[in-house]
Amino acid sequence: PTKPPQDDNTNLNACIDHLLRILSRKDKEGFFQYPVTDQFAPGYSQIILRPMDFSTMRKKMVQDEYANVLEFRSDFELMCENAMKYNRPDTIYWQAAKKLLATGSKLMHKDKLISFRRSVE
Ligand SMILES: CC(=O)c1cc(-c2ccccn2)c2ncccn12
């Protein structure tokens, strides 16, 4: 008999947890693990209106706030884009964000997500 469909987020959260582990492991300096504070980054909260970081993504996952992987990917892209907006291109933060974004785009490429989705159905 086929497995009954799990209407909870078990499969989705397992997939997001897997992606979170891979992506946050790339952030060796720990720049993206927690919310950026104004004391580290003067004026940050005035410039970046939608802050995002790995700990917030994990919290959203646990609270079942992601309906699919694309919503998770949007938060990941927002986190990288925030860093490339607030910081100048010659900073370690900007360069780390660009590198991380490239890794995430390859990992969560649309075609990959479609074939993965078909494999778990
Ligand atoms: C991600 C980011 O923009 C960032 C992280 C940090 C950060 C993250 C952890 C410890 C210290 N700084 C930061 N500091 C100054 C300016 C920007 N940042």
C-alpha cells in the first residue's frame, strides 16, 4: 500500500533543514547566523527594512511558516541581498554574501527542485 499523504510539514521541514545545514556550513565566519545588530552595523535597521538570517529561517521552519522550498529560498536570497545592499562591494560581508548566494542558487536551482519534488511524491 502507498504511504498516506502527510499533510504536515514533515517532508518539507526535513528538506529545508538539509538545505539550512549545507548553506549555514558555508558561512564559516558566522556573519549570517544571527540578526545583524546596529552596534555592529551603524544605521542597519534604517537601511534594511526586512532583515533575515539563518536563525530566523530555522525558527520559521520549526513554526511551519514555510509552505514550500521556494518560500525558504526567497528568505535565503533576501538575507544575501540585504548584505549586498548595506555593505560596500569591497567588504568581506558583501563578498561573503555574493559567494553564499551563488552556492544557494546552484543548490536550489528550479530544475533541481522540480526533479527532487517529483522524487518524493
Ligand atoms: C551580514 C552582515 O551584513 C553583517 C554581519 C556582521 C557581523 C556578524 C557577526 C559578528 C559581527 N558582525 C556585520 N558587521 C558589520 C556590518 C555588516 N555585518
